[in-house]
Amino acid sequence: MYELIQVAPRTYYIQCPAKMGIWKLSDTEAVLIDSGNDKDAGRKVQKILEAQGWTLHSILNTHANADHNGGNALLQQRLHAPAYAPGIDAAITSHPILEPAFLYGGFPPKPLRNKFLLAQKSDCQVLTEEMLPEGLTMLPLPGHFFDMCGFRTEDGVWFLADCLSGANIVEKYHVNFIYDVAGYLETLDKVCTLEGRLFIPAHAEPVEDIRPLAELNRSKVLEICRVLEELCREPLGFEEILQKVFAHYQLTMDFNQYVLVGSTIRSYLAYLLDQGRLSAEFSDCRLLWRRA
């Protein structure tokens, strides 16, 4: 774990729970793509950089989930590197309480203020095309999170963040986190058109052909839509729907799963309502969802 792997002349990744990328900007400088989950991840990144004799030029966060920006704070404290993230995700990285607050829909209770959902605060600026280090291009990948993006190196390697889950994750958890279902499906379409020598999702193994994995993820999204339509043959409230989804997929509920799966199911309900496939009605001070 936390092994540095070279995949092209100037492109590397760090094998870890949420893969980090490294673009070798010069013989002595490196750009880090994402920083891992916490200060331990940051320490391991520092150790890798020092072993190679590289200084850290900057940190590019693909999005503001804690497992992708949790190492920022330590690396900034020790190596004084600037951090950047796209759009809204820069604000969330700078004010990380926004992530669990958004997921919970209010002030998050203590069980949700954990390192998996709440990163340490770091100083993060909005990333624009003009600010990209030489040799990198940025691609918006909306759907999983607000303004998530991926990066392509001049070596033809794509870092695709969380726009795809590995087959093992899809089969185990089924309802993987999605903020915007319509945006997510559009991103999967976009990913299938990309050209490159290697594609590196954060939570799947690198592959030369990303299309089969994209289709697997698409199939699961469409399956969940069908499951929700079937559950809502009779009008149901959100908590009833969530309980039935957990039972259907035999998922185990805890605080983290409650907010991650719960927020995702709300996004599916919004998508199906916008598509005209579900209707929403208020009855006895309850919001009820019904198959249209």
C-alpha cells in the first residue's frame, strides 16, 4: 500500500485506497493529484516525494470528498504547496464541515464528524484552465460530486477520480454515492469517448479500455432507477424507501451509510421526478413518492 507506480515517462500513481496521481513537472518538481484521506496519507506522500528527490509544486484535488483532500493540511503545513480544486469543491475543501453538513442536511452529529467525511481544513483556491501546471489538461466530470474533474497528462494518462467505481465495489455496495444522476450518466457517455494510453479511476484498477467499466456503472444506475420505480408503486415516504433499498441490497446501515446512501437515493428520486417517472405529493404533512 502507498506504492509509487510509474505508468508513463512522467506519469505515476500511488497505489492506495483512493489512488493519487503524480505528474513529474520537471526533474525536481512534482504535481500531486489528490492527497488521500488524512495526515497519515500526507506523511506517506511526503516520504515518497523525498525518496525520489522531488519537491511538491502543487496539489490538484479532483473534488472535495475527504478521501481525496484529507492529506492537504499536513502537506501544506510541511511543504507549503498550494492546493487547487474545481469550482464549489474549492470552497468545500477550504471549509470541510460543508461535506458532512450537506450529506446530513443540517449540522452533522458527532458520529458524522469523522475523517471519512470531514477532512482537516486546508487553504484551497479555485482551479481554472489558466492555472494548470504545464502538461496537464482538466476535464469536468460532474455527477459524483459538485464540480468534480479529471486530469490528462501529456503522456496520455487519464486520472478519472470517482466517476467510476470498480466492479468489486459496484457488486458489494450497489448504491455508490452520486450527487447528480443526470450529470453522472452524461459523464459516463463522455468517458466512453476519451482517447488515451491508460485510464486510472481512483477506486478501480488502471485499464487501457475504460468502456466496459463505464457500462457496468451505467447498468447499475439504471437498475437502481427500476428498483425505485417498483418500490414506489404505492406512495412511500423517504425513510420507507431508504429502508426498502437497504433491505433489497442487503446493506448494513450505520451513520456513514445512512447519509451516503440516503443522499444518493434523494438524488435518484429527484432525477426520476424530473424525468416524469415518479410523482411527489404531500399528504398528512408527509412528502410521498409514487410511480407515475
